[in-house]
Amino acid sequence: MNNVLLGVSGGIAAYKAVDLARRLVQRGFQVKVVMSENATRLVGPATFRAVTSNPVALSLFAEGGAPMEHISLAREADVVVVAPATANIIAKMAHGLADDLLSTTLLATRAPVLVAPAMNREMWSHPATIHNLEILKERGVVVVGPESGPLACGEEGEGRMSDPEAIAEAVLHVLGMGSLLSGVQVLVTAGGTREPIDPVRFIGNRSSGKMGYALAATAARMGAKVCLVSGPSALACPGGVDRVLVETAEEMRREVVSRAPSSRVVVMAAAVADFMPAEAVGEKIKRAGRDKLTLELVRTPDILAELGATKKDEQVLVGFAAETGDLVEKARAKMREKKVDMMVANDVSSPGSGFDSDYNRALLLFAGGREVQLDLMPKTDLAARIWEEVSSLLEGKAGR
Ligand code: PMT
């Protein structure tokens, strides 16, 4: 999970930083907030604490605060965002002044820094501010905004802090996650289904949900609106993801088929049972008096095949193929049968990969015939790679 350190300095736009924090949390980031003393006069730290679920850092000398907090905050951040950035904090950053927790943290960090200036238009156009920003830009600091419009001081002009959504997007770009998935509705399935035999037993499989949850979390971080339809899993719902829990293949079918028409992308990573007991017995089947038990199984609905048959042109449909031999041939056949744009084929018999592992080795097959063999990698990395390919497919469809 990427860590964002949000520095809030004392401008009226500090209230908009709450919305920014919320948007970053929704994208699955771990957000920590450092406020300058002036910022605390404008917005209460408790608001940021509630939105980020993290304590807010306020002072170098806070009672009970971690020793050398500026160093730990600076080191654990993958990106630092200063929003709003007043003329004062911009000047301090430009000249390396460090006289409070926010400014010392900014001096101590080696993470990429992004500032969203907000101030009166005269302050914005003052040669000192212009010069200070030039220094920061030369140093690689990313500057987002400001915008023109009505200012808090009652005047009109340049100096309004950029929209929190634009700043959140810029954070993604800084982290190399800027994406075509931004605002796109995606549907991901994960985990295995359970088909009841009786009230206490079921037919299940070894899926942990790790692959599907990694896909959902990564898409959320890339700005997509994610719905995750999940079979039973021990995993927590990723931040910014809307999760629907199901048990059986039939329940999964109902939730997926009703949502698919409004989703631009559907990724079926779930291990859906292929067979279910012909009838689920209402009472626990007794052992007494039996030497053996024969269960009659019937086919479950093939959700992916149904989606493939009803798919709209602009939609991207991704399936997974879990095989234990003849991976390429079987995955190619499944791809044709289920009419997907992309099939992620994985050999679930290979050790250290597939079911319940944190790693996976996949072969990506595309409807156009392209095939890409990937190395064994963490499921989180495979998820990022899959979304990269999905983004290209979306781009291709938009260009038609
Ligand atoms: O959850 P993890 O522990 O992280 O493991 C990840 C995984 C091994 C489950 C995952 O990488 C994977 O391979 N998922 C697909 C498992 C599967 O059911 O494969 P399949 O080859 O049997 O099915 C092909 C495709 O049809 C899949 O997209 C599946 O979701 C879909 N399907 C299958 C049966 C069915 N009745 N309806 C379906 O929609």
C-alpha cells in the first residue's frame, strides 16, 4: 500500500484538504496528515483523524508523540503532498527553513513532493513567490494549480487551490499510476464459491481471494470505481472498494449479471464451482447406518460465458483460466468459448503460485492472438500488469 503524507498549511483552503484526504483514502492509500499550527486554527485535526483513521501529527514536541517523528514521517512517505501550500510554506521549502514539524519533515524527506498553492492573488504574483516556486520546480517539486476564480479574501484572480480531485489525480501521476481507469466503473470477482451439500457441509475450492482482492485494490488506487463480488474470504475489503459478499455460484451470477451492463470492465478472477449438489438437503446428513454416500452433482451457471455472449462492444471482459496441465491449449479453448478480450492463464499445480499463494505466474492471451508469458511475481504486481493491459484495451476500443 502506498503511503501519502499530506501536509496542511494555514490557508483557508485547508478545509478542502479534508476532501483531498478522503479521496486519497478512497483510492486505497494510507494517508497521514501533518498540520502546521496555523492550519489547526482553520480545521480541527479530529476531522483529518476521522477521515484517514490515523493520528494527526502536529508538533515536534507533542506530549506522547513519537521521538524524531519528522524523520519517520519523512522516510515512510512514498509521496508528500502539501495542500494547501501557503506562500509561507513555499518560501520555507525553497530556502530550507525548518522551524516546525511540517517544515522539518519537508526538509527531511527524499520522497517526491507535490504542492498545491493557495493564496491571495497579490501574494501569488509577488516576485518572491514566483522565484520560490521556480526554485522548487527546478528541484523537481510538482506544482498543481492554483486556479483562477473567487478567492477567500473576497477578490477574484489566480490563487484558488486546485480541485481536490485534480490533486489526487496528480498524486497518481507522480507515483506512476496515472491512468485511463480514472472514473471507470469496474467489476471484479474474487474467492471461491461454496455449494451447500447440507446445512453444515459444502463443496468448495482452495481460492483465498488474494488475486481478485489485489486486482480490486489496484484498480481503486488507479482511480477506478470498483465493485468486488467476493466469495467467502478471510481478506479485508480494500480501501475505496465496494464489496458484495456471496456464497454460491448462483448468488455470484445474480450479483455479477445485474452489475455487468453498467461496468466498462469485468474481471472474473473468482474460482466459481463448476458443479453443485443437485439438491441441498435441509438437515445434516447422518453418518449412522451408511457405508458410503453418493452425491448427484449438476452444472452451475457459467457466468463468464453468459457475460461473453451478452457483452457490449465497448466493454472489456477478462477471464482467468486455472489449469493443471496443457495450460496454453486449454486456456486458448476457454478464451474462444467464453468470448473474452483477455484470458489470464495460470497453472495452479505449479508450486509457490496460484491458489492461496502471494505469487502467481501467468500467461496473458488476447483475442487478437497476442500472447505474453510473465514471470512469477507477487499477485499485487500481476494485478498492476493486468490493469495496464486492460487500459490499452480500453484505449483501443475508445479509438475505434
Ligand atoms: O484466490 P487466490 O487464492 O488468490 O487464487 C487465484 C486463482 C487461482 C483462483 C485465480 O488466479 C484464478 O485462476 N481464477 C479462476 C479460477 C477458475 O475458476 O478458473 P476456470 O478455468 O475454472 O474458469 C475459467 C473462467 O470462467 C474464470 O474466469 C472463472 O471465474 C469463470 N467461471 C468458471 C466457472 C463458472 N461456473 N462460471 C464462471 O464464470
